[in-house]
Amino acid sequence: MLCPRMLRLSFRRLGLVASLLLVFGSLSVPNAASAAPEKEELNRARGKFQQATELEQAKNWGAALQLFREVGQVRMTPQVRYHIGLCEENLGKLVAALGGYELALAEAESMGPEFQKEVEGRTTALRGRIPKLVIERGEGAEAATIELDGISLGASSVGVEVPLDPGPHTVMATAPQRETFSETITVPEQKTEHVVITLKKSDSASPGGGSAGNASGGSVTYTMTRPSRTLPYVIGAGGGVLLVAGGVSYLFQRKMETDLDRLCGAARDCVKVLPADQLAEADKKNSDRRLYNTLAIALPIGGGIALGVAAVLLLTESRSAPPPAKTASWRLYPGAPGANSGLSVIGQF
């Protein structure tokens, strides 16, 4: 008779096998919207999914998330979306995890009622955990530019609940002739925090749009000279290097094709003609052939463009003697006549 511990282990393994079958049964169905991945890619994706599941069970969420994302680049299924969301949730990325759960839930019906029920439970539980922040405009901030964690907020995100990951978040606001507002708020799970932005008038602002104190400004003098001809020569040399590299890539491509023909025959059906221990070598040569084929096309195109640009720069450059050096100076003054704010520029050019 099996003991309870052995039964639990058996059910856990059966669950893992069932999950793998569901995921990669979906991976094997061709997608009409895009070309089906190659058989080798699907096999690698299956192996990565199994590794990611084992890392997930060991609570190595970061490594598991990376592998699940790589599987999703081959074929994104509802199960892969769900596991990505599960890793993100345990890494504290609750907002991203909720988005993944909702996408998986939208496609879960085709995966069966048990999977759908599991995703619904996760989605509902996570939605209640996500904290929110309400940012409101106060005195002096009616036209302020507001940023949350360095990202500018539009009008639709001000005065409403914004879902965030738990932890500290920085709110910053700026406006002309106002002191900068900056505050860091820590938002815990299941809570809604409020921030009211008020901007005080800057001490340097004056009613006439100038500034208190000396308004003489500063001055800068620069010299206008003929541009150097170094740039077109450098671009042309780079174009020549690209052309040579393209030729070398073509030679390597031809070598890879010859090696593949020798290994697999003219049809290059390596899976049928090669033993298992030589398939890895053939796969690497095929990958190298594709890379060199791409380089053999792209590098000469880039080289031709670079040579064309260099020729245009040289032909359009004036061949006469360079003009005498000219100088220009200008001065900035705070304030502008007839305006509440601005700058005045006075100079010689």
C-alpha cells in the first residue's frame, strides 16, 4: 500500500506531466497568422518549459521567468502566460502579473474548465492585493507637469486611481515660476494612497516676468569656421570595410553550405540521414549558414549607402578657400517685454 507522502508526490508529478502536455499540445498546433516554428525550436521550447517549471517549484522565480519568456517567444499559449504572471506576482510585479493573468483568462476557455477556474482564482485574489495611488492638483498646480517614477502623466491619469506595485514611488511636479514639488510615497498592498500637489511661488519670480537682482545675464562668444572634411572620409572608409566584410561573409556562407551538403546530402534532410550524435553539429552549421547569408546581404547594402553618403558630402562641399572666421556674441536677459515670463536675447551675428 502506498503511503500518503508517496501519493502526494505521484499526484504532483502527474500534474506536471498534464501541464506539459497541455502547453506543448498547443505549441504543436500551427498558427495560421504566422509561420509555424521549426521542429528544433519547438523541441528546445519544450525543454525550456520543463526546466522553468522545475525552477518555479523550487521558488527560483527570476530564473523561471526568464525561461518562460523565452518559451513565449517561440509560441505564447495561455499556460505560458499564466506561468509568467505567477513568476511576476512572486517577484512583486503585481500590475504586470495581473495583465498576464487577464490575457491567459481570455484564452483559458479552450484549455478546459480546471485551468480556467485556476486562472480566475489567481486573477481575483491578485486584483484585491494591488495598491492604488490618487494624485490630485492643488494650489498652484493647475497647469503643472506631473511625473510618477519619472514617467509623465496625462490628464486621464490625474485625479483617478492608478494601480501600482507595492513599495516606494516618487511624484514630481514642475510649473513656470513655481518651486518644484517632489515626494516619495510608500504604498502597501490593498491600500489606496492620496497625494495633493501644491506648488509655491518661486522666490526668484517677479510680477514683470523678470527676476529679482541683477538682470545683466551672461555672454558667449563663438567662432564660425569651415567644417572639417574628416567626416566624409571616415564614412567612406567605413563603407569600404562593410563591403569587404560582406564578401567575407559570403565566402563563409558558401563554406557552410558545402559542409551541410557533405553531411546531409543535397536535400539537407539531416534528421533522416544523420545519427543523433551528429545532429547538433548539423544544426550549428545550418544556423551559421543563415547568419552569414544575412550578413552577406546586409553588409554590402550598408557599405554602399555609406559610400554614397561620403560621395555626396564631398561633392557638395565648397572647393573655394574657407571664409574668414566670424564671431557672434549674444546675451540672455530674464523676462520679456509685455509677457509674464520668458527670455530676451540681444546680440550681434
